[in-house]
Amino acid sequence: MRRGLWFAAGAGTAIYAMVRGRRAAEAFTVDGLKDRLGALEVGARMLRDEVAQGQAEKESELRERLGLVPHGTPELTGGRHKAAGPVPTGSTTDGQEGSN
């Protein structure tokens, strides 16, 4: 029984080592390196896109929370930054009557 167990363990280890060796050899061929570089390029592009999307979402969230102009619209055309015209005499910007 012991010899059979050790034979099976040795055969399994040899098969595993052969498969891993073939994969390693394939990885260092020209086609294998091209595949890996292509996968690296795709992964970098996906990371860049996700970071840009997260950045845009966070910026929109911050703009909304701070009450700024929504993202993508010129800041001079709307929001709190646009001048509403001259302030009437005798009043202040907070809406209270002046005491002059």
C-alpha cells in the first residue's frame, strides 16, 4: 500500500511539474510575450478608464455638495458666480435692509 501511495504522489508531482514547465516555456516565446504585453496594455487602459470615471464622479459629488456649478458647464454662465446685477442702494447682499 505504501509503495502505491508514493508512486501516485510521484506521478502526480511529475505531471504537475511538466504542465508548469510547458506554461513557463510558452510564456517566454515571442507569441507568449506578445500576449502578456497585450494583456498588460488592456489592463492599464481599464485602470486608467476606471480612475477617470471615479475622479469625475467624485468631482461631481463634491461640486454638488459645495453648491458649485455642475461639471461640464462653463463657470461664467450660471451658479453663484454670475453677477446678478448692481446691488440696490440701502440693501446688503444678505437680503437685510441697510440702516444708513
